[in-house]
Amino acid sequence: MKDILQELETRRDTARQGGGERRIDAQHAKGKLTARERIELLLDEDSFEEFDMFVAHRCTEFGMQEQRPSGDGVVTGWGTINGRMVYVYSQDFTVFGGSLSETHAQKICKIMDMAVQNGAPVIGLNDSGGARIQEGVASLAGYAEVFQRNIMASGVVPQISVIMGPCAGGAVYSPAMTDFIFMVRDSSYMFVTGPDVVKTVTNEVVTAEELGGASTHTRKSSVADGAFENDVVALAEVRRLVDFLPLNNRQKPPVRPFFDEVSRAETSLDTLIPDNPNTPYDMKELIEKIADEGDFYEMQEDFAKNIITGFIRLEGSTVGVVANQPMVLAGCLDIDSSRKAARFVRFCDAFEIPLLTLVDVPGFLPGTSQEYGGVIKHGAKLLFAYGEATVPKVTVITRKAYGGAYDVMSSKHLRGDFNYAWPTAEIAVMGAKGAVEILYRSELGDADKIAERTANYEDRFANPFVAAEKGFIDEVIMPRNTRKRICRAFASLRGKKLQNPWKKHDNIPL
Amino acid sequence: MFKKILIANRGEIACRVIKSARKMGIQTVAVYSDADANALHVSMADEAVHIGPPPANQSYIVIDNVMRAIRETGAEAVHPGYGFLSENAKFAEALAAAKVAFIGPPVGAIESMGDKITSKKIAQDAGVSTVPGYMGLIEDAEEAVKISQEIGYPVMIKASAGGGGKGMRIAWNDDEAREGFQSSKNEAASSFGDDRIFIEKFVTQPRHIEIQVLADSHGNCIYLGERECSIQRRNQKVVEEAPSPFLDAKTRKAMGEQACALASAVGYTSAGTVEFIVDGDRNFYFLEMNTRLQVEHPVTELITGVDLVEQMIRVANGEKLSITQKDVKLNGWAIESRLYAEDPYRNFLPSIGRLTRYRPPAETASETAVVRNDTGVFEGGEISMYYDPMIAKLCTWAPDRGAAIDGMRNALDGFEVEGIGHNLPFLSAVMDHEKFVSGDMTTAFIAEEYPDGFEGVTLDDRAVRRVAAAAAAMHRVAEIRRARVSGRMDNHERHVGRDWVVSAQGQNLGVSIDADHEGSTVTFSDGEALRVSSDWRPGDQLARLDIDGETLLLKVGKISGGLRIRSRGADLKVHVRTPRQAELAMLMPEKLPPDTSKMLLCPMPGLVVKLDVEEGDEVQEGQALCTVEAMKMENILRAEKKAVIARINAAPGDSLAVDEVIMEFE
């Protein structure tokens, strides 16, 4: 009997060795941790329960039958993050370079199926050389099986991908369909075709880092939602994110004890808006002063900085924030910011996370590059996302809300629940100067007259009261009381029930 | 008594004057420029009058505008504060003509003390010790030796036309004087084409010590002890204290009496300051007299209990001084730290912008400790580019110097300022500097102790351990809270352990925490145990801890994967991890910050207005590279050395953050 028990331990030990000591050392030398070490950091201590530790591939081509390591290059299972269940897979670069075989894919599919069934997030730690070439089409089939599950799980359980090594070719499409992608600086890259193929086909010379490194994907392509300094920090920050997210689409966002006053007044917000309407200010200050304990988890921090997206907590409970950033491009909407915010709004709506929208938007960015790039349809994404969202929606207009962008930014007309404005708000079809130039075209030669017209327009329309008279603004609030007012608004919306008409699915302008 | 006074100033000093006036039941009028419409002094005053656009030369120092404000409000007297119009004789004359009292000295005193040569002559005549020297022509080396002997060694031999150290020699004896004279003369001739030489006393180990005087218009003059202001950066005072740790009673009396003699000689009334330079042997020499209230007056107030502003107002009202010299008692020790909006890590570059957080330590006053903060700003206010970058004057008082320094350390640690660069860490560093602590400093203190600028403070091992124990205890509290999130699996909750590894300042310290209801005992791997108790809760940005009976104040912030902790001038990235996490963290490569010597970084957040170069251009030192607009000011960024532009990463219209790479050089 003892021998039989010992046999299990021996087999486990072998499986835990992955690709062996030499490959583990090589992994460490690259500044990377092994698949199992990463799981240890991601999950609560001793909470990991492994599946399929002894799964081995079934390939017999190219002499593969000689090497059948236990686990087949991916570690899968479940565990907890601060006591809450998550499913996880972690690709093991030390075994066949983490390449994806039919059985490797099956292991991933198994935990994804369980995650959907049991309602818990899936976190994928990617570190893989790509398809297992020896298995040919079986490997491709494996990818597609994973893709299909990513699609089915989308909107049911949160899916998070962390790219911690190579992720190239077909492999990129699984992370691409998850909710959030994070990368590790200097040791991860993602691309559809690598630098060699790029060189052959287009004659472009580019390094892997330039083509698909963390900085490319967080700044240029917006494929990644964030990048971290190393494996340890990345996994700590993923834990922090999971604390904000509901486990599935049937649950409310998590609540945790908080140590902040709900009615905390911030007198400094009374002076946040500069005297000069063209002087920028930092919208992040407002977000941090509203949030519980000033804690803000920003998404896509380095991309389309004219809009800010991320999570805060109010009274301990998660709220998604979308805010125009006057510091960048005056906070206007454009293709990139609309896409960024639209996807974020849809994530929040899918997972019952209430939405707070902070508005200071002078309009859409004009220009040929925007029009040729299809700003009409991209802008419509954000409009669509807000309009279809049924979660509690609270909006505060701090300064400008001009034109179509006013409508887009979670206006009353898009089923906004609470639409507040600061006394500094200017809700109008456009700025005074532009409006006067159109309305009084014949007087354009007379500077004095135009100045007078402009002043009159400002007096009449550069305020929140015209909109408030019509009920488009529910209440004009004191900046210092913003946190209290928003907290109370969301508190009153905890029982909100709103359903869109039945449809197979909508047809958002993709 | 006056019913209403106008304060022809702004910022902290205006607020300071308003406080005393209010205490005396006098109404106050503030004046303000466009930039100060929302300033604290404006809201504190009973009335406020707008006097022009932001630049001081179009508002605060325009005599006509101030006079108009006086007429409009019917103010009977004007307190000028310091700077601006405070030592402007024309202003004092204008007031006199308008029959408005000037809360300051008579015009004649301002005029005679305003001129360096005249003031020195008057001082000599009044029997005030001045730096001995010989201004006449010196024929030859032997005459130089004779003069040097008369002055007394060491002496400084200087070229009349000299500057920048050229043609300057210090001589400690006859031989050196002979030799120095000759070489100075030669150097002066070749460098300046003017070989005239003069000799004066060389003041060794110079300290800046000044005497506060107070005189009324009835011929009474008293001195209120001294202030030591040796901690200066490029003649800008940074830390002051009263009394001086260097003076003895005899010197103090001699200096005080000479200061009063000088004041009487010019018919001085009101508060004034006589500045002296004092050498290592306590010889003191007159420098100049400031005919106004000094910035650092609070330290004198703290040790004498005299409200100088009140006294100035009373004197201006013609009252007799209510105290005599023998009533003046110096009690305890006071220190002032000037908090400037200057970034010490960027060579004290002025920093402007919004104070997103401004929480000074609580002002307290007891028998054993006083904390006083004179300020003119508030959270959410703006530090503007138009005026002096001083944010606040933080003062502490205690019965002795050591306790006053200790009070200052804690007061600085408890001072929260965010949104702009400021010198708090530098002030903390000074409070912990052994030369300052021992009182052994000269006016060269900053230049000598921080020759390459300020690069932050490295904590000693004991301090690191105290921070580590605090961080571990705080981290544990935060982790327990995290483990209480909703949606947990019943019966499978996360257990927060007791063993941790704290990494801070390059050290990894293993600790175990045993918590009870009063606090926690943090035991280090070598057995040392520290008792930590605190009411800190996650999210609190200021942690007040008691560690083994000693107070520790930490500013706590979040960084990716850890904590940012600031204390005692140190700015630390602290990580608290389980032993296993720490072991894995050790495998992570250390990432060196990118080499930015070949890059042009954006020095402030702003908008790229113009690029003056293209990729591949060769540029010379000083050549304009691009223009960045920030705070409506165009800043031209120039090449620091000859270089070739390898790459340009920004285009006109781009909005950049601090340290974003604008272009790279080959």
C-alpha cells in the first residue's frame, strides 16, 4: 500500500519538474518565473487545486512518442484570490516551449467549461511558442476549441489574459477575445506574424519588442490594457483587479469593508475648474477624490489618454468610471477614445458594474484623418454602448458638454439615471465663439458686435441651467459634495431593474 | 487705535498681519492681483481691492494702485509686509502726503539704510562693528603687509575690478600677504586690465546672525535677541532659529546694544533687523539693516512672546513701547523651516501648479511644544509663477533646541503637500544632519554638504527597521481587509499569515507579526522586536504610528505592487511579501532606469508648439530644439551639447507629460 501512495508522490514530483532543472534555470535567467511559480503568486497560499496533472500528448510523429511529459506544457486548475474562486491555466515554457497541442488545448477547455458552468473568472497566463508543429492540424483544432470557449464565456465570466512570454500567430486570438490583456515589460510580446515574416513580406525591419512588446500594445495598438514591470508585480496587480470584478454575470460586483467617509466633502474640488475655460485640469484628481480611499484601477492608461477608464469603489462596491481628460486633446472624443471607452462600458454592463461618467467634452475631434478613419462609426460605438447599458448610470458634467458629444457621454436621453452638473458646466450645442460665427455670419466683420454677441451667448448658454430647466440635468451640485451625491445616487439605484427588448443580439457598429 | 488698515502684500505675510489686526479689533483691507482673486489673504480680510494684473510690477508694487485702494476703503494705515513696497521710500512718502500711517520706519531710516555704503558709514559712526578693511590705493607688498597686520589676519586681498574668485587671495600671515598681494595684482592686471587691490578682514566660518530691534517714536529702542539664519541656499534663507546655538550672553548683549545704537542713530521706529556676519571666534561685523518685518520673525515671537506685528501697529499709532529691555526674556528654542515650491530633486527648480493636497500639521501650543504654520495657501489653491515660491513657514518651539528639532522632524513628516514639487524632504534632511543638530554650521552649509544637489535621504538601519515594522503591520491590516471581500467560498477563506519579508532601501527584512488588540509586535529574523501601534486604516495617506514608544509619521501611497513611504526626507518603495513571494521576487531582474542622457525629456506637462529641428539635423549647444507651452508660457528647450537628432517622437500639437521623450540624440 505504501508503495502505491509513494508512486503518486513520485509521479507528482516528476510532473512538477516540468521541463527539468536546466530549462527552469533558463526560464529564470530570462527574468521569467515558471508556470507553477506564477500560479503560486496569483492565488492565495495553498489554494491551488490542479487538474490533469498527468495528461500527456498523443502525438507519434517526429519521434514525439519518446517524450511524453506529464501535464503537456500547461498547468490548469482552480484556486482562490482573497477567498474568491477563479480558474487558471498557466502555460509552461519549459515543456516544449509551452507549445499548444491537442491535449494541452483540451486541458484549457476543461477548466473553461467548468468556469462557465460554476460561474468563476478564467485567468490565462500565456507563455507559449505557438502551435505544436509536430501535431499539425490537431494543434490548430485545439486553438479553435479554445477560441470557441472564449466566445461562449464572454459576458458570462470575466476572462483575463496575462502575456508573460511569447504569444504569436494563432495563439493571440484567445487573449484577444478575453476581457483584459496585461503584459510584462521586456519579457513578453504578441503578434500575428513575427519580425522574420514581416521582413520577407513587407521588407520592414522591426524587432519583436517594437512589433509587439508591451509598450507597442499599451501605447499604439491598444491590444493590451496594461503593462507591468515583472511577473511578480503583474500577478499582484491581477489579484488587485480581481478584487474589483464580479465572479460572473449573475452576481453583483463584490463589496469589501471600506474606511472612507461616504459624505466626505472635498472643498478643493470647488477650485478644480480653472477660471479660464481653455485651461486644462487633471480629471484624475476628481476621480481619486471621489473614490473610496482614493483607489483607482486604471485601464488602458497609456492609450487614448483623452478619455480615462477604470474601476473605483464607492461604499466598498465596484463602479466603472469613464471620464474625459481635459489635459489631453482638451478631452475631445475621437476614434481611439470612443473605441476605448465603448469596450469598457460594455464590459461593465455585461457584468452589472454601475457606471459613473465624468464629462468635460468640447466635441468630436475634427479632421480628415478622423473622418477617413471612420469616426462616425467608432463614435457610434460609445453612443451605442451607453444607450444599451442597463446598469445604474450616474453622470456628472464638470465643465463642457458640447454638441453630439454631450449626447454620447451618458446623457439623460440615453437612459441616464442621475445626470448631475457642477455650476461650472456649460451644456450647449457648441462653444460661444463657434455658435456666434454661425448665427451671426453677416456681422463677422464687426469685431465689437461679435464680441457682444459672444458675451450674450455665454451669459445665456454657458451654464447648466438651460439644460436643468428642461430636466436634462436632474440637479446642479456643489463640486465639494460630489462624492456624497454620487454615493447616494448609486445607493438609491441598487434595486434598479431595466431590460432591453428580446433580441438574438444587437448589431453594434463594429 | 486705527479702525482699518490695508495690507499692501499677499500670501502668508498678508494673512499673518490680518491675524494680528483682527486680534486687536482692527478691520483689514487686502489688495490682490488677477492671479490672487481666490487667494487666502483675500478671503481672510474684511475687504479686498483689486489692484491689477498678475505681475507684481503691474499690481503689488504700483504705488498709485495701492494708494487708490487706500482711498477707496478709507484705510488709516498700511502694513507693507516684506518685499514689494516694504522698503520703498517713495511709497512711505506718498503715504505721508496722504496722511496715512505707514506701519514701518520713517522715510529717512529707509533711505539711509537702503544704501550699502551709506549704511556702513552710519554704522561705523554709531560704533557698530563693521568688516575692517582698507579701501585706498596700496602701493606695494610691504604696505599690504602693514595694512594686513592692522586689520588682523586672516585677510582677503581682492582686485577692485575682480569677480568670480579671480585676483582673490586669502592670507594668514605676512608672507602670504606679501605673496598674495603680488599675485593678485598680476592676475588683476592681466584679467581685468586694472591692478588696483584692496584688503579686508577675511571672515572665517561665517554665520549669519541678525538682531531684531523694536523702537518707538518716543526714543525707546529694545532688542529681542537674535536669529541665526546660516542655512541658506544662494542667499535664500531656508532654516532659521532663535536663539543662535553659537552666541554667548556677552556677544548677544554687545550685538544687541550695537543694533540699538544704529537704530537710534537713524531715528528708527517700528520693527527692524540688523544683520551681522559672525566668525568662528564670535567676532561680529555689520552687514546691513532691513527696515521691515523679516520673513523669519516668528522665531523671535516664539521665544519672546512678543507679537511683532502688533507692536509695529502700536508704534505706528504713536504708542510707547510697553516693554523695556529688561522685560525681554528669551524662553526656549524656536526653529523655522521655509517650505518652498521648489523641487529639490531637480536642482530646486521652482514648481508651479495646483495644490491637490495641502494638509499642514495641526497648530498646537502647550507648555512644552508649539507648532505654528504661517501660510497663505490652501488645498485646491494654485502656486502661481508670478510670485515668491514660498508655500509656508513651519515653526516649532520647545524648551530646548533638541526638542525643537525633534518637533520639527515630526511636523515636517506630518505635512502633506501634493501636486507640486517642494522642498519638504530637503528640510527633513537638514533636521537630521549632524552638523545642524550639533549647531556647527556656517553660511556655506548647503553648498558644502550638498555640493551635487540633493538626492534624497538614505535612512540608517535603525530607521529602515522602524519603517519596515510599520509597513509590515500596515500591510497585514490591508491584506486582512482584502480577504474580507464578498463572494468568498465559505469555509475556504484566505488565511493571512504572520510571516512577511519587507523590502525597503535595498534590504530584505524577514519579520513575524503577532497582533493583539492594542497593536502588533513585529519580530525581525535576528530576534529584535518592535512594538507597533497605530490607528492607521487602509487608504489613510498619513500614518501616525507609535513604535516602541516613539512617534513615527509616514506618508503612505500606492505604487504598482507595493507602497510608497515617505519619512524623514526619504522616499522609499516598499514591498511587503510572504516569504515565498519574496523568494520569487528575488528572481526578478533589476531594471535600470533608461539612460536619458541621449534624450530630450519634456521638463513639465505641456503642449508642443513648435519643433525647430528635423531628424538627422546636427545641433550645437544652446540651439533651440522645440517649444513647449505650459501654463500659457512658451518654454524653449535647447540642446545641452552638440548632437545629431536621431529620432523625434513628438509633433506640434502633442500634449506631453513630464519626462516624456520628445526626441532622441545619436
